[in-house]
Amino acid sequence: MALRLPKAELPLELKESMIKQLGAVPENIEVNWHSPEVSRDNLEFGAKVGSWDAADASLKSFAHMAVAAQVGCSWCLDVGYYQAHNQNLDLVKASQVPRWRESDVFTPLERDVLEYAEAVTNTPPTVTDELYAGLLERLGPAAMVELTAFIAFVNLATRANVANGVKSQGFSDACEIPLATRAQTDGAQESRAASAS
């Protein structure tokens, strides 16, 4: 699938800033720039979300990648893994997020966060009282609110990218450990993966 909207021309200053941060201009920003107001607001809110610090950065990174894998946003998986690399997070674990259920590298807390990210992402959400209470007890109220809002924001970003036809740009090619692919366990996942291609 190709981009469903052509890339819009970004202001030079924004283009240079993106290249400085990521080494390339993200296609999702070029697509969103057809509405500069929406694009600016999205970038500003994304920066605010990125500055939150009540929840552990690794847990949020894993949650981001779990949402991206579930929704089928190859761009978010790609850039999320690249950002984990740049933040010196555990790349062995980050590389396994798309297949976290089959992997043995995650702690019980990390597995619960990954399960929670998927449960929030399900339509309708499938968060259980037990899962929420277990995370709340271990993370505390501020981190739990932050993690939940973070996952909701990532859902906005991943779903917009998939709808606009934005695909991986190869940011994670710089990482030494290859990103695992998501295990196909049911028709719904296969359908989501096929529609993301």
C-alpha cells in the first residue's frame, strides 16, 4: 500500500529539525502537513506526552510498540524501536515486543504492561479489573494515569498512520538486533497484518 495522500511540502525549519532528530523527514508529518494546524498540534501534544516522567520509559516504549504491532503500524514499530535504541533501552527486550507472548525476556510487570496496552487497544477495550488493579498496585496512581493516557495517544498516532498509508521508513535499520515479527495466531491478526502491508 502506498501513501493515501501525497506528501505536503514542510517549512524548511521543520524539515531540518526532523532530519536532525531522526536522520530523515517522517512521512507521517509530511502527510499530516496538508493541515498544518492539525500537524502542529499533534507534534506539540506528542512532545508533551514524551516529556511525561511518572511511568518508566522502558514500560512506555514497550507499550507503544505493542500497540503498533496490534494495530499494524509498521512506521510506529520502526520508529519506536529506533527511539528505544537512541534512549539506550534494552534492545533485546524491545526487539521482542511484537512477539512478547512467545518470548521469555520480559518480567511479570513488563508482560502485564504489554497485555494492558493490547487490552486498551482492543475495540472495545478489554481491560479487566484484575489487570488494572495489579498494575496500579505496582506503578502507583500517577504512573498508571500516565501509562493509560500514553497508550491512548499512541492509539491515535498508530491508527492515523495506518489510515493514511504510512509505512516503515527503515529507521530501525541502525539497530544491531533485528526487530522480531509478530506471531500470527488467529485470522484477525492475519487480517490486520495483511491490511497493514
